[in-house]
Amino acid sequence: MAIELDVQVASEAADLPEEPDLRRWCELALRARQGDSELTIRLVDEDEGRELNRTWRHKDYATNVLSFPADVPDEFLDIPLLGDLVICAPVVAREAAEQGKPAKAHWAHLVIHGCLHLLGYDHLEDDEAEEMEDLERQLLAELGYPDPYGE
């Protein structure tokens, strides 16, 4: 399995994760996927994050991660396009500080969380949320990070 990752930095935030970390987290989250994957991760500031969240989710605030799965039938694409993640760097930094988590662990969690959404995982129903959160815990533990949903 090969991953083609396009990282777009549209944020002025300090301490953004490096491309090798983003790639490692994506590879971990996507390792069960058969075949290659192509995705974009765009790191944004709050204005762009808020605008995208308002446009696509009708929520007027910047959120930590937005996932945009490529919903294109295979016969129209000859590339393994998975989709796009948009991650709002200031929100990630603020949440990590508020939750007392290392920033890198929170970044890893949100990249993995977003990739799982691109694979079709969701957390709208309790059983779906439990399955997705269990997988996130397992993957983050492999990286040596604690349970992101723990106390």
C-alpha cells in the first residue's frame, strides 16, 4: 500500500507537525485499506476553518478536523483518491492545552480520527462511536500515546 499525501500549510501557527509525522499517522490509520490511497491534509487557521465548517456543516465556529471523503464512483477516477482533511491548527493547540495533552498526541489523534472518517467510520450512533473510538485508542497506543478519551 502506498499513500500519496499532499500537505498544504495555510496556517501561521507555530509548532505544526512535520510531513513525516502526518504521513506516519495516515499510514497507521489506513493500513487496513486495500490498495493505494491519495489524500490531502490542509492545515488552516480559524478564519478558514470557521468558513468551511459553516459552509459544509452549517456550524458557525472553527472545529478541529473536517473530513471530506472523495465521493466519486471508481469508473470516473483512475487514481485512488480517498479525500481531504482540513485541520484547524489553533483549535488543535487550544484543545491540547485545555485537555492537558501533549500537542503531538492530539495531532496524531485528529489525523487518525479524520482518516477513519475518510474510510467511512462515524460516531453518530453509540455503537458506531464505540467502534471508532476503540480503533483510535488501539492505533494511538501503538504510537505510545494515551487514551484520548480518558479522564
